[in-house]
Amino acid sequence: MKNKYHAFISYSHKDDGLIAPTLQKSLEKFAKPWYKLRNLNIFRDEGSLSASPHLWDNITKCLDTSEYFVLMASPGSEKSKWVNKEVEYWLEHKADNKIILVLTKGSMDWDEGKNNFKDAENNSLPPSLDKYFKAEPFYIDLSHVAHKQDISLKNPIYEKEVLKLAAQLHGKEPKDLAGEAVRQHKKMVLVRNSAIILLSVLFVISFVLAIIADREWTKSVSNHLFAEAKSALSNDPTQALNLISASIDKFPTTDKSEFRIQILSEHAFYKTLCRQSGSINTVDFSKDGKWLIAGSDSGLTLFDRSLNQVSVLNYPYSIWAARFSPDGNKIITGSEDHKVIIWSMDHALKFHRKDSFLHRNFVAGVDFSADGKYAVSGGLDSMAWLHKLENGFKIVSSILLKDRSGKNVTTHNDQVAAVCFSPKNTGMFILTGSFDKTAKLWNTKGELVKKLEHHSNPVVAVDISPDNRLLTGSYDNTACIWNINGEVIHELKGHKGLIYSAVFSGDGKHVLTGSEDDRAILWDSSGRVIQKLVGHNDAVYGACIWGSNIEEMHTVTASLDGTVRKWIIKERGSYPIHTHQSIIYQGKFINDDKHIITCSEDKTSIRMDIAGNSSDTFIGHSAGVYAIAGSADLNLMLTGSYDNTVLVWQKSKKKAISKLRHKNAIHSLAMSKDGKSAVSGTADGKLYFWDLTDLNAPKLHIDSGSHTKVVNSIILSGKNDTMFTCSDDGFIKGWVLQPDNTFKCLISYNMESPVKSLAVYKMRSFVAGLESETLVIGYGSIFKKCKIYKHKVNYGLISSLAFSHNGQLIAAGSHNDHVYIFKRSKNKHIKELVLIGHKGKVSSVSFSKNDDHLLSTSFDNTVRLWDMKEVKRSYEEMKRKLANIDRLSENQIDSILKR
């Protein structure tokens, strides 16, 4: 088989995602003639193809057609099953076994005596290569190339290693290839000079071409930044926002603007307050919010109210814990030199050491009492001490918090990792957390009040709210909120790594947690995730909150990556209501806007108030309930099911008063406001017209020629004398009521694709969602052939649509789990907002009568109520605050473009 590639690069995306693309480009362009696109054809898996077994055939084809196998050896590739699989395939199928090793991280030492690589368990080679080589193989060492600025052919060390590798692939001596590179460079200079002369002669033409080229280059740069923004989104939304903003500045397009709106709607953003070479372990706000302190491997850093750095205290040992006194003038620290130290601040913001206490091991937790008369400290010596203070900084006595229930008279049976006081002056408590997997509640006499046992791993973070709820964070990846009696109220699950920090906000309404997974999460006090804070490059060790209003709240985190960051939080303006046990197909506001009705795959329908309190549950179908409708006076309700029936319910009765039988599953329903008539649509395309004047003997008329496929939506309009339907047969139809109380189809629009959703506004316009992921706008009198405008959308199938009652907005529920809000427009759709919160396909949307709220239902089994005023206000506030986030400089943009 003829080789298509000179080499196949196998690498760990986690360890070598930065250097692998650069190495590929360096090899392809080394000694490249000016007229060729590349000098070598190198295959590199850019899209993590090997992460999916479905794409393994593509990988093997590339392996089969490659002459060399280049392995980028690192701890990540050593542990990667897919890298190992690629190596094994090469060894099995390639007879010449041309393998070249590139060490990027870790170690790879050859044992001359045993003729194999040392330390097979911990070196950077995959298991299949540990004992494969019988003599020391050829390899290059790039482990010293650690920074972005090092990965360039302008770096002579990097260039030398690339030359050796390129020479091996070309089958030449390095000196010969280096000479060829010089010759090609001279040829390139000659060609360049000739081009300059030619361009000078053709100045006018070149000027025009330059303008065109500049536009294309700007477009290319913009597209490159767009691609980088997509790549950065999951790990650093702030970086992604900056990249897409830079992309739009250079060459704006609709898809880029929509992507920016998506980022804005979904994520929190940050401003970096501090950047150090070592870890930052703890942060704390003073009670008045005037100061912020950060403790790190190198000392203390003080920030003012505007979060500007104002003072630094260098300390020779890592500070693990730091807390402000209630008056904000003193700071207590705990450090790895076993010391608890109380510091004061003078008017020049300088730190002065006042008193200290010595533990037998590292001090992991410290805190002041709310009245400033006591301090508490806990360390890895398994002990926590209560210190009585004089003048707020002089330690006059210390009491060991003793748990006498065990064999050892110590605070815990293992290291004490966290301590805190309750924030109230009266009824003060102390909470301690330990590696013995427990937390303990103490009084100020040093007596044990309650032992908290729930976590399966060490408890390393503790806090107490103003109303004496307790908070614990653990290495079991969860945090728990407890009542004062030691009962778990809420378990906070959402992190994918050990939790290192957990704190209440000052009013106890929010919780902030930081984790080994490089993320922090902001929760409300009921355990609902408000926002995931994504952007740190390493574990989040410290977290603190000052303020209560979520839009004005100061939320700060500290990380092992050496940064302190302030986050801009955006409340999404909705909350989930869990009502059904399965998929919710539809939800509607009832006439008074204080109640809603829903139906579900769990065979039930529920009528509830907007707070989610159920008032009636309707049980009677033998299959999922797909459609609902109700009269204006709330007296009658219809439910349509896959069991081929529509049940009629009366407000005062718990059982259905009538059953309307069909020959197929019910997919849509509509009822007149007076409750005297109804229309149902079935899976076979028929419309059933019901006269409900006599509920004991409803009269039926069937229009068998309505549609040829499932009827997805029925809308009664005007004074119930007009009707609109849509179907999978691709048609939208308009109907008018006849004297015999039947409807006659007067107009039909062929959309040439199944119509999944429909909304109509006063017979003057309609919107429809097609299966072809197209949004259709009909503008003008519907019964006089209104003009049709079609727009391809890039956010999935639109499964539900609704006009606001004032006709200004359109809500669209999508299969990508989002709700989109559009401005009503004659010939285009203008996206205003993206509402993100559902975790499944959005099945229905509905505006309240005054348009203050939007109701959405989803395949995630929840109903969500969106406060539209709050959503809009929050969105505008977010855009204003974005001026404070980190920004990309032109140099940073240039650096990104050169990757």
C-alpha cells in the first residue's frame, strides 16, 4: 500500500494539545520549497478522533498509510487507552515498525544493563512499548519546551530537535537538511524580490487585489478566532467571549453574533485580580466588604473595595487559612510552619504581627468569633483550639476542643482540615471538619454539641449561616447543608472532583463551592445550581462571597493556578418545578395566569399554581397524555392521549365525566373559550369536531380530508370562528366556521417539510417551525395569502412556538434544550435572548396574559417559569458588566493566530 502520510502523530490531547499542532506544522514546513504547500504530509488527530470507537476505522486507515509512527510520550499518553491502542495496532500491522519517540513530559530513561526502559509503571511510555525496544531507540526531547513562547522554530533549542526529527522522516542527515533549508530560504527571498518588482510594475492592479486580499485575510482571521472561541468555550467561557468579540470586530456575521449571545446567556465571566507563580489557598472578605485578603504560598495580598491590589505581606511559609476580624482591622492566619498568627493593619495598610500560637502540625483552618473575643484554629495534628482574646489580638488562654467519646482525648480522630464560628454574637457555635469523615459542632465552652456523619470521605470545608444552618464540603465530591440538629437538608452534587472550599453568602441564601475539577459552583440555599464558574486552570482552593443581591454580589475564588478571580454572575430568571415522573409534553397558563395545566408521558395531567403547588391531578388514561385544553372559566378541561381517547374533566369532579373515542392517537387539542365545542387532531391526520353542549351525548363531526399525516397543532382564533392547523404532511391550513358549526378550509400553505409547531397572531401573521430546522414567518392577512419568509436556523428543530399577547415577541422551544426569544419582524427573525436552564428538549412554550412570565415544559420532566422582566434586566446588566472582565490584547490575539 502506497504511503499517504510521512508520519502519524499519536499524543495525549490533555498533555500535548498545545505542542502537537505546532510540531506538525514545524515538520511540514521545515526546508519547504516556496512553491509547495508542505514538505511532509503529517497526520494528526485534530478532532480527538480516537476518543470514539466509531471512528477507529478512520484511524487505522491513516495508520496503514503512514511511513513513520511518531509517539509524543507523556504521563497522559502513557495512561491513554487510545494512544496505547494506536501503538498496538502499529506494532501488529506495520512490518518495518518505524517508531520515533518525542518526550514532552515526564521521564523515559534507558537501562543499559537490562536493555529496556526504566520504571515501566511511571515512565511516559504506553505499556505496549515499555519492553518493546531491544536497544535504545532514536528519540528527541521536548520536555524542556514548556511555554507557548518556547514552541517556535525561532527558538534554537526547539529548532534543533525538530531538525533531527525532520531529517529522520526525510531520510537525510541533519546537516544536509539544514543546508537545504538555507537554500530554500534563499530561493524564497529571490522569489519574493521578483514578486516585489512585478507588483511595482502592476501597482494599480495590486492595489485592488490588496484590498480584496485584506478583506479575505480579515475574514480568515475572524473565522480563525471564531474557531478558537468554540474550542475555548468548555474550559474558559471568558476567553471564548473575548475571542468571539474580537472575531465579530474584525468580520461580523449572524452565526458569530448568535454564538456570542449563547455564551452571554449560559456562562459566568471573571476578572483576574491577582496572578502569582505559586498556589493561592484562601480568600476572605471583611464583614463590611471594604477589604479582601488572599493567602498564598508566598504570603498575604490585600485588595480594597474595588478589588484593586493595595498591599502585600511576604511570608516564608505557605498560608493555608486567613480570616478577617469582625472590625476588619485584624487578620488571623494559619500556615505550614504550624503557627496561628494574629496581624493588625495600620493606616498605611502595613501588616504587624501581634500574637501567635503553635500547633504540632500544619494549621489548616482559622476564624474569629462574631464579637471578636475569641478565635479558633485547627490543624493536621488532629486538634482544634479555642483561643480567648484580649483587645482582639492578644491570646490570653487556649482551650482544646475535646471529644471524650473516643479512646483519644482529641478534637477528631484524624487531621482537622477546617474550622469556623457561627456569624451571630448570641448562641455562638464552632464547626470543625476532619479527615475522619465527620464534622463536629461545639459550643464556646469547648463542649461537643453534635457529631455530623454523612460524608464518605474527609470533610475539608465548613461554614455556618446566620440562621444556624451548617455547611460541609468533602473529598466525596459533595457538599451538604444541615440543620442545627445534625440532619442533612440538601446534598449538593455537581462537582466532578474533590471539594476544597464551601461557604455561605452573608445572608445564607447562596453557597459557593470550589473543587479539584478546576471549577466553582454557585448554588442557592435549596441546592439548585445557579452558575458554574469555569475558567481556572487548576483546583479551586478558596472561595468567598460578599453581598446578597446576585447581580451585585462579589464572588471571588482562589486557585492552585496562582490566580484570584472575581466572577460576574447572571441569574437566569427562572426556576424548575418538578411535577411529573416522566416527559412533560405540554403546559399552558389558565385564564387567571395564577395557575397552569400540564400533561405528561406518566399518563397524568396536573393543574397547579405558579409556585408549583398541585391542586388537582387528573388520572384516567392508559397511555401518555400528549395534549391539553381548557375553557376560560376553568370549569372544563380536555386531555388527549396516545390511548386514542380525549377525556372531559369538570372542575369539581375527580373522575372524567365523558370519554371521546378516536381511531388513532391524539396529538393536538383546542377548546372554545365557552367550553361548548372542541377540536382534536390525530396521528392519521383527521380532525374531530365535538359539540360539547350536552356532555352526556357529545356530537361528533369528522373531517377525514383535513391532513394526510399527524396533526401537530390546532389554534382557535378570533371568537372561535377561525382555526389554524399544521401537520407532518407539510401544510399549514386556515379554516372558517360555517353556519352548520363545522369548519371549512379556505387557505393552505405548502411548506414542503413537516410542520412541527405553529403560532398565530390575530390572523395578521404566523410563525412555524419545520422539521428541516427552518423558521417560517408569514406576514400579512393569513386568509389573503400572506408573504412567506424562510430562515434556516442553527439551533435544532423548533418544537414549540408562542406569540406574546402584545404580539411583539415570539418564544421558540428547541430540541437543543434552549428557549429562544425573537422580536416580531416582517421579513426576518431578530434573536433577543436565549433562555438556558432545561436539561432536555423543550416541548412547549406559553406566555402569561400580561406577558410578564413565560412557561416552558421539557423532556427533562420539569416546568420552568421565566420572569421576563427579570430576564431582560439581568441580560442588560450583564452586558454592562462585561466591560470589567479580562480582555485580550492585540499581542494575545496575534499569539493565538500564530498557533
